[in-house]
Amino acid sequence: MKNDTPVEHYLKDYQAPHFEVESVFLEFDLAPLNTQVTNTLKVKNLSQQPKMVLDGENVKLVSVFLDGRDLTAQCEQGKETLTIPTLGLDQFELKIETVIEPQNNTALEGLYRTSGNYCTQCEAEGFRKITYFFDRPDVLTLFTTKIIADKSENSVLLSNGNLIESGELADNRHYAVWQDPFKKPCYLFALVAGNLACVKEVYHSADGRDIDLRIYVEPKNIDKCEHAMDSLIKSMKWDEERFGLIYDLDIYMIVAVDDFNMGAMENKGLNVFNSKFVLAKPDTATDVDYEGIEAVIGHEYFHNWTGNRVTCRDWFQLTLKEGLTVFRDQEFTADMLSPAVKRIEDVKRLRTNQFPEDAGPMSHPIQPQSYIEMNNFYTMTVYEKGAEVVRLYHTLLGENGFRKGMDLYFSRHDGQAVTVEDFRNAMADANGVDLAQMHQWYLQSGTPILSVATDYDAGSKLFTLTLSQRIPKLEGGFKPMLIPVKMALFSEEGASLALNVAVEDRDNIVINGSEGLLKLTETTQKFSFEQVESNPIVSLLRGFSAPVILEYEQSNQDLAKLASFDSDSFVRWESMQTLALREIKRNISNYETGQNLQISDYFAQAFAGVLADSTIDKALKALTLTLPDLTYIGEQYQQMNVDAIYHVHRWLKQELATQYEGQFLTIYADLNKSEKVYRYQKEDIANRKLKNLCLQYLMLLPNQIQLGAEQFTQSSNMTDVLAALESLSHTDSLERQSCLNAFYDKWKEDTLVLDKWFSLQAGSHHLHSLSHVKELVEHKDFVYTNPNRVRSVLGVFGRLNMLGFHQASGEGYRFMAEQVIKLNRINPQVAARIVAPFTHWKRYDQQRQDMMKQALQQILESENLSKDVYEIVSKSLNAG
Ligand code: B3K
Ligand code: ZN
């Protein structure tokens, strides 16, 4: 890095604010290169501070007035601060005028332009790019916002809360004044202006009010809002029913924009969304998109209580709102679709994305202890592991106990900025239990390993499980956590066995029908069951009751049995995954030692058993027949052999396709007959999932390529079209190019659909995918300023294209390093995400390690490196 080393912020340094802001009046006079912001604050000086320090970045200061006195000359401007003398006053009115340039803001943080409209993104620390302020979540205040703009270019002027005034001005300009009746921190502020069309609905809330619902989009997208609106209404109803939480304002607005750094943002009463999570029609969006929209609309809506009404004291508490809100959106999706499928999908996501993060140089506890750039900590760990930790409370306390805890949390903390301890205390106090040990989940990073040994004594009929926990990298410093382990016992024939808990274990095991909940609190602990008639088959970690790695050498026979009869769908799925993983690992060794690759009989039989079973839910069947993904296989090794993993994975899929071609074809043909009209509905989604999985296997057989081409031309919904095109994209067929071309011609005007075209090629296993990706970034439709487009190509390539990115020549690394350096200047947040695959360099062979480190070094030494990229790159190099 050629500039100063950025500072690191620590949780231990937290200090309560010295000032209170009673209210703020913001006035925006919008112009692309010269937006004037006047910020009038009513301030209380709580501890006679002689000076106040406000945050600000990239804002041009015009003037500062304190109670009408011009203090501009007495203020001190730092790189990211403004220091103002308080003149010994206890309270005063401060008026600050600044100028910003939204048109030149390509970082998409603060106020910026997207498709000719204005919008804002303030979380985490973007408000300081709009005006000088106390940019910290524990300063809550009442916002009133006046927006003035040209009328023909900005027919719509929006901000948080209620519209209290609007009118015409000279020179074809107009204005609107919005007032938010709830105190909020500035990260929840939003402003939107532009020419947008709007879809409206009215929601009748449980407390008898009519709430105005509006979705604003570019006029051309007005026919793609129905699903988003349905999702919003479902979310509102669900939160009333499940948590007794009712929406508080009389208006709820969602705005969809094309240029957005993440999924969406929960600004009070005015959510701003990446258009990817709003716009859908059956011919443009897949089932995955539909589900994503429902989940993200739900997530942002649920934040209104978990995040907005009760917010975070500081950014180290981020998981307080994010872990909890992800847990809530997971439960919502489970209730809307299938709880079993949702749980498995979430576990897959966690394992593929969060486990590697937690094993790498950016590993951090769900409550990080320090950060350089807060935006780097919106991670899978804070969000997804955070949600798993919230789920632990739910598992330990049950639905009723959890609800009691939530109720107490809101009644204690409504309107406050609080900490993860406050949440835990509410859970504990509402249920009269001690949950202090749960804090270890917030403090310790790394995925815990839960190892299991069993013992059966036929004479005494006593069955004992010995559970131990550890986090390898914390060796020595590790403190045992509270881990709830759900389990059941089965006979060889699949009958579930009664659980008679030994007297000494009664405090540590909770029985619920045929299921037991073991509360592991020690490093090693025994759990015993009496009167067990025969050596049982153990079904362990049911429902994935804790985010751990299970180390349990269960026999292949037992796993095959669990895969066929366990009443817990997670364990059924997991047992097949474990069998497949063993199969893959065994063949990776064969591959490495030059031996023949072979499918074992027990695996082939178990696979065939699932394939033939017409009683299981089709979505679960599809999940069970899906092999573990490349990243998860890689996770099993300290150092992975990229070529061996890729080769064996492909070989196994191809072998299964060859062996079961007939069965795949029959299922495919059967499912392909039904459902011609697209419906976003559980059964139809499951049908499409299974059908397209069959297609995926079949397309590995050269004689079946035509099947994909036919599905591509004949389908009218995007789920089926894209599944066919994806399978084709991995082939080296003539059909590949002709279908890709046809898709491009049809959809080149639709940004979101075109992203799919880009990402299929970036993720393709085609032998020449690296040169294809190099062409893609030169394509006339590739734009570095659009995060979705960048992620579609560079994000997908780095994360999912094992062969291309990790090409032995190092060409993939060199290409990506150049791209990161380029992006760093345009959009640091996006660049910091794109660089992530490099951070795992330790997991590859020596040659690749050297080349990856070289790429990181080249990035580190580049000019004007942002804090965002610097933090990731320097931490991963230091980990060497
Ligand atoms: N709270 C936002 C994320 C903000 C990310 C800032 N880099 C969206 C969400 O989690 O709901
Ligand atoms: Zn969130």
C-alpha cells in the first residue's frame, strides 16, 4: 500500500456518545455534480465538551453556524472529521452546509446516481459521505428531510417517514418534505429521487390500520413487481402471527435500483433494493430468484423491529440485528415453502461459504473484536453463523420460550441501541435460565468440532455417547461452549427406540417423544441411556442442531440405513452426503496414486434406492441425489488437489449418469409432461428441481445433449431455460454456442437476465473458460460500475470456477489481480468481495500458493488501495 496504513477500531475502546442530537433537519438541493446539503442539528452537550468531532468523508464544507454565529473559520477539517468548538454551551443549534457530487460517486456509498435517478446507501458508515454527522448507530435522532429537485428529471421525491408537505418552485423545480416520527441512527436514513413508476397496495394491519404499500421501479419494469408485493404482504402477516410484531408507520416503500452493492437495505419506511431482489416474471426469473425475492423482502421488512426499532450500540454488535433477522427470514421461508428443504439449503450454504471463511485468515467471531473497514464484516459469519447461534436459543428454549425472550427484548429495549448481551439477558430472564455460557459463541471464532464415541454394553443394556468439543486453532485458549445436540436411536430395522435417560443425566438431556436434546457444556461429557435392547443406530445432530463439524465414524451400513429410514430429513440427506463424500475421497486417493476409479456397491445401491423411492418429497430427493459441491469437498483437505477433486467429482457424476441413465430418463420424461404454466408453488418448484437435476446428470452423456437443447427451445419459464443452458454451457457442443447466442439476442435489453448469460459462462467448466472470461470483461455489455454485472463475471469465476481460476499456469490469478486493482478505484466494496478467493491460498499446493501470494502482493503494492481491499489482502498475507 502506497498511502498511510489505515487505523483499526476495537470493541474494547467503545465510549458512549458525549452529545445527544434532539432532531435534525436536512435539506437537499439535488444536482448531479453539485448537490447542496444543509444539515441543521439541535444538539445537547452531555458532558461539557469544549469541542465536538463529526464524521465526514468526500464532502466539501461550505459553512458552519452555531446558534447563528459563523464558526466556519474556527472549525478544523481532518481527512475524515470536522472539529467544531462548542463555545461552552450545553445546547445549541448547529447548521452545516456541504456540497457533494452524486454523479461521480461510483463507490455507491452515500448519495449516488443509478440509471439517472438519485439514491442513497448509508449503512455502515456512508452517511458521512453525505454530510458531517455523528455517524454511529448509538446516536438516534428525529429526521425531517426536505428534497428540492428538477421536476422533469425527478417526478418522485422520497425519504423516510411520512410526507408532510410538497409543492412547486420556480424554474420547473419542486420539493417534498418527509418526517420520520421514530428516532433512528443515520445509517437508516434514505433519499430517493427520479422518474419512477409505482405499484400500490393497501395492507390491513392486525391493529386495524390501513398501510400504504408502494414499490417504485423504472417504468419499463412495472410488470415485474407482483411477486415482490405478494412477498411483502406475506411477510407483514407472518411477523404479526409468529412474533406479534405489527408495522408502525402508515406507509412502507420499496425502491428497486440496478446499481447496488448488496442485496437490499432496510432504511426506515423506505427500503432500497437491488433490482435483482424485486423484479420477477416467470419468463425472466428462476425459482431461485423468486425464493430470493421472498426471502430478502421478508428480511428487510423484519428488520423494522429487529434492527430499526431496536438497533445496535456499535458495529461490533452487527450480528444482533443480522443474525436475528436472518434467523427470522429463514423461519419465514421455511413456513412459506418446505422447512426440511430450507434447513438443508441453509446448511449447505453455511458449509460451502461460512466454514471456509472461518477456517481462513479473515476468520472472526460473530461479534468481531476489531475492524479496519466495517463493510468487510458483513460476512457469512456475522449473518449465517449468527443466525445459527440465534437458532441455538430457539432450540434450547423451544418456540414458546424463544417468543417470551423476544417479547421481553422488545419491551425492554424498544427505541434503544443495544448489545448482544442485552439480547441474551432477555432470553435468559424471560425463561428464568442461565445462558451465560452462550457468550463463548460470540467470542470464539472457528468452526467447533464435535467428536463422538459410542459404547453399548449388551449385558447391562446401557448405551453411552461420549461427546467432545474443540476448535483446533484455539488450542489451549478454547473454552467449552453450550452445544445442543439433537439425537434419536433406531433399531437395525428402522424402529425408533425409547430413550430412557440414566438418572445422573436427567439435567442434561431433554426428551421430546423419540428425540433427545443433549446439552453439551463440558469439553468432554458422557450421556447414557438405559434399557436399550440392542446396539442402536444413532441419528445425531438432527436438524443440524448446532453449527459444528461432526466427527463420527459411523459405518457405511448404518449411514445407508439412516439415509433410507431416518424420520429427520436433515440426517437422511446428510447420511447420503457422507456416503458420497467418502466415495469421492476414496477415489481422490485412487486418482492420486494412479489406481482405477470405482464406485462401491453400497454407494451405488444407496443412490439407486433414493432414485427409485417415489415416496420422498421431490425436492428432498433432488437434494439427496446432488453430490457435495467442489468447495465442500475441498474443505475436507488441509491442502486440496484441485485437479483430482474436479476430475473425480465429474467422473462420479458421469458414472452415475451412465449407470442410471434409464431411471433418470424416466423421471425426467414424467416430470417434463406436467406443469406447463409457471406457478411459484412448493410442488411445482420441487418438480422442476428434480427434473433439472436429472437433466444435469443426463447432459454428461454425449448422446443426451439434444435433450438440453430441446428443453432450452421449448420451455417458457426461466427456471427450465436456464437449467438447460447451464448444462449446455459445460459441454463443448455446437448447441452450446447456438443456445448462448439465441439467449443473448432475446435478452440483451434485460439487465438481470443478461447477468445470467454472463455468469453461466464465467462458471462454465469448459476447457477454455478463462479465455471466455477475458472476452466477457471486454464485451460491450460488461460494465465495471454495475456490481451485479461484475459479480456475475468476476465473482462467479473466482468463487465457482475451480478449473479456470486455479489454472496451473497461474493465468487465472494474474487476470483476477488486474481486475481487483481496476475495481478498487471504482468500487472498493465490490473489489473487496472479488478478492476473497485469493485469501484461501494456504489450502492449495505450493506452486499455486506462491502464485496466489504473488497476486496478493501485487494488489497490496498498487496505488490508492482502499481500506476495504487493504484489510482483506494484508490480513491474508500476514496469515502466512
Ligand atoms: N443491512 C444491510 C446491509 C448493509 C451492508 C453494508 N455494507 C442489508 C441487510 O442485511 O438487510
Ligand atoms: Zn439484514
